Amino acid sequence: MDIIKTTSIALVALRLNAMRSFLTMLGIIIGIASVIVMVSVSSGSKQEIEAQIDRLGSNVLSIRPGARMMGGRHGGSGTAAPLTEKHIKSLRNKFAFIEGISGSISATVPAVYGNNNWTTSVIGIHADYISVRQWVIEEGRNFTEREVKSGGKVALVGQDIIDKLFDGASPLGARIRIKNIPFTVIGTLQAKGASNWGRSYDDVIFIPISTSRMRVSGRQARSVPDNIGNLYLTVNLDRDIGIAEEDLREFLREIRKIAPGAQDDFNVANFSEFIRARNETSATLGLLLAATAAIALVVGGIGIMNIMLVSVTERTREIGLRLAVGARRKDILNQFLVEAVTLCLIGSLVGVALGVGTGELVKRLVDIPVLLNIPIIFIAISSAALVGIFFGFYPARKASRMNPIDALRYE
């Protein structure tokens, strides 16, 4: 009996018991659909994390003042001696692996152009900041070193600022007021989108750090004449980021005169740690998904085996008749095996359709990144077929080994 004819007989048998066949397939349908949804959400989240890491930079280190102890009390983050221009100079002179380095002083203040005003994040930076944080200047130019040192009243604006203050028109050469101080827009920044916590990277204005320190930021930034706030630097890709981090930490302890065994009064954050954390999370999630898929398919397979055993019992006389008129035991085995595989394949196809549809629904309603993983679909369908073969073999073998005479006498 050829495979096409066997499949045709299997479909007829399944159609005769349509409700029972559907209920049997439910385990496979739910298992496959849940795997498709989970993998799609996981892949979408992974892609989003990778995009966030690309925005941060995998070879970027950030250094910020930490906490200090005052009379046995913890002063809190940022209460230690600030980082200054001298730190930047010392780090540049000490380490050749530093490709770019910049301070960052942030303040949330109103910006005004014409009749439009918008409260935004105004960040004072050095000229290297744009390359360190992997920003791209879309139009215009970056700050010059002279503008940074002299406190030039120039600004770079993000896409949100262009939309809010300039109604989408080019702002180059325009004068905006930040805390009532006029600044000339010399460049626009390419859009970066939103962070994982919903903050828009494009809702920002960059100005020279010296200007920010003396005119825009609060009293804390002005309390130290050369305060640079937080420090960001890029490490040459040929240098191991972990070793570079340790070298920087030891040197900062030395120049900040921290006693051996004492706690650091600064924090060094390695953005590549996000990559390692993401990889570990992805690996763990992959194992959980694999376990979930295996359990779902095994449960579905047990249901397939159970219903096939019932089917074999109900069709005992049919099996005996076929054997009596010349059907080979191999034909009986193939017939029931094909029925089991067909059940699993139909269930997997319905499960894939349900999973893809649910993924799209989640993407639209919950605004969660969802990325359809095509290889997983083929793996799911193939796994369902293997489950049908594995769990359908015993009932099929039982049917093929029946004695024709006993089968014909079965009531």
C-alpha cells in the first residue's frame, strides 16, 4: 500500500471521528502554539536588547562618583569627591587604550524657540562624547575643543527637540533659549529611539560641558569649578575590556588616595556586562523553552497513543478483515502509524497558525517586541512528526500483530 493511499485512509478515519481527533490534537496544538509565542517574544526581546547594547556601546566604560562615609553614616550615591577635568587629563596620559573620553553633566530644564517651549534633558559634554556614546550627527557639526574650553553657547539637538520646537523643520543656525540663555544650533542628531525603560534617547540637547557647568546645571555642578559629572570612555577593541576596567579602577584608587582595603568612592560600569547577562539569560530561557516544548509534546504524544489504542480496539474486526483478504502486517503497521503522524502534523500546523496569530496580537495590544522565528516553526513541525512516530508505533505494532481469526471473532 503506497503512502498516498495510506494517508487518504488515515484522513478518512480521522474525519469519521472528527471531535475525538480534534480533542486528541489539542495537546499538540497548545504545546506548539505556546512554544511559537514564547520563542517569538524571546527573539524580539533579544533583538531589542542587542539594539540597546549597540546604542550604549559594548566597549564603553562609565565612571561616576560613588558614596562616602560621614561619621559612620552612608552619604549616598554621588556624595564622594566629584570627578574633574584633571581626572580626564590623568587618564588620557596614563592609558593609551583610551580612544575617547568625555564628562557628562545633565540637567532637566526648559528650552524655548519662538512660541514653542519644551522641558528636556540638557547634557553638558566634551567633544568626544558623540563618538564615545555612538551618536551620529545627521546635519551640521560637532563641538570644537575651543568651544568646549571657552564655554561656547552652541547646541546639538535630538530628533524629539526638532519635532517639539521646530515642528520638524531643520534647526541649523537657529537660536534657542535654555534657561533664558541663547544657544545656536550647530548640529542635529540621528534618531536613536527609546530605551528599555521607555525614555526617549532623542529627547536631548547637548551643549559644551563648561557652558553647562557654569550656566545651566545646578549649584552642585558649579560647586567644583572643573566638575565633569559622570565620565564615559571607550576602550580600544584590541584591549580586553575586563582588564582595562581593573587597570582604571586601580589607577583611580591611587589618584583619589583611597587606602588599601577601603571601599571605592566611585563606580565603574562595564557595558559589556549587559551582553554577558543577556547571553546568560538567553541560554537559561532557551533551556526553559526547550523543557516546556518537550513536556507539551510528550503530553500530546501520550494523548495520541491513548486514542490510537482505543482506535485499534474499536477497529479490531476491520483489521482482521484486511489481514484475511491479503493485507500485509506491514500495511496495517503503516496505516496506524500514518494516522498518528497525521494527527500530530495537523495539530502542529494549527498550533503554528495559532502561535503566529497570538504573537501578532501580543505585539499590537501589549507593545512587546515580537520576532517570528522561522527555523523554530520547522523544528516544531518536525518534532511533532517524530512524536507521532514514537507514540504511534506501539498501537500500530499492536494492530499489525493481531491474529486474523481472533480479530474476526472479536465482538
